[in-house]
Amino acid sequence: MGMGDVTGFRTLLDRLRERGWSATDLDKLCADNVLRVLDAADQVAHRP
């Protein structure tokens, strides 16, 4: 069973919270991961 699309993301976060994930852990999963991906994409975009 998968999320299907991005609309399932809220449910995923709710389920992780129910399983004891802290706000810090959820921040790392969401925000920190997004920032890592954006940084990597920026580095690729600026390669000669």
C-alpha cells in the first residue's frame, strides 16, 4: 500500500506521529530532506 500521490503525505505524517516520531524527527524527514535535495539540484545546475 503506497501513498498514491502527495495528498497522502499528511496521513503519512499523522501515522508516524502516532508511532512516536518527534516533531524534530518529522522536521528532519520533511524540511531537512527537501533542503538537501534542493542543494544537490543547485550544485548540479551550476556544474560547468
